[in-house]
Amino acid sequence: MKKILILLLAAVVSITAVEAQQLSKRELKAQKKALQKEVAGYVAEGWKVLPGELTIGEQITRSKSFKNAVENDEPKYVVAQVTAVGQTYKAALFAAQNGAKVQAANALKGQLEQLTKTSLANVEDANKEAISVDKVVSAAMERVSASLGQGIILTTMHRDVPQNGNVEVVFGCAYSYKKIKELAVEAQKKSLKQEIDELHKKL
């Protein structure tokens, strides 16, 4: 009886493993098909990469892997992707890179707002109500974006704009979420202190 039971359990485990393998193959096939469709869409819209760079498909796959990365129940990276237009490829790329820094800094806007409100609640100043939370947060985000480098490059695609001869560039990059969080906290402290100091000068 025990032998029969063991054989039945082994058969169930074997069937489950086969089903899981088949499901995995179907998922991979579906993912591959979806990626091909996404790449085809970019190509149809005229997007291309410079020689030596990762293919459009590789860039999309890499970008998604960074977006989905998690560490200690938090995002591992802040992924930013910006499109910009310029008269030359370099000009458009430069604008997109700067835009990506701003976008990455803005990713922590909600946390900065909450942190500023909490900080103000603990400030012993009769005039603290005159301090603008939005102004502190905006200044903090500017400090963060100004301190960011190029990041880990994930996407660099471009296409010509026939109507005016310009070049359009898509630039995507990733920054350490932990690092940006540290920069944001420090920037918020400096921005809040600056606001308080300026308020005292006006009084």
C-alpha cells in the first residue's frame, strides 16, 4: 500500500513538474512575441540605434529588468526615460540626459513632501506656517537633479524628424534608489534650512 502511495505521489509530482515546464515555455514564448511586437513598433516609427550599441530589443529587455529589480522590499533602481528633440543628435541627447536627471529626482517628490511636513511639525518657530512646502520640495529636487551623474545607461535610440530636419532621442537610465533617497533627504534638510533662514531675514 505504501509503495502504491509513493508511486502515486511521484506520478503527481512528475505531472506537476511537466505542467510547470510547459507553462514556463508558454510564458517565455508569449514574452518573446510581445517583445518582437514592441520592437516592430519602434522600428515602424523610425527609431534606430547607433552602431555598436545594444539592439532595440536588448535595450527594452534591459530596461524592464532594472524597473522590476527589488531590494529589501524597495525598488533597487529609479529608472528614468525621456524623449527630447534637437537640431543635432548630440543636442537632443544632452537635453534628454538632463531631463532624465530631473525625472529621477521627481520620483521621490511624494516622500519629500511628507518629510517636509513632518520636519515643519517639529520646528519650534511661530512663523513656520509661512514656509511653503512646495517651495522646499522643488528646491530639494533641483539639488538632487544637479548632483546626479549620467547613471546606468539603459536606452539610447534616435530618429530623424523629416518635417524640420531635427533629431529626436530617447534616453533612459537607472540610478540607485538608495543613493537618490540619501541625496533627497540631505537636499531636503538644506532646502528647509534655507527657507527658514530667508524667512527670519524678512522678519
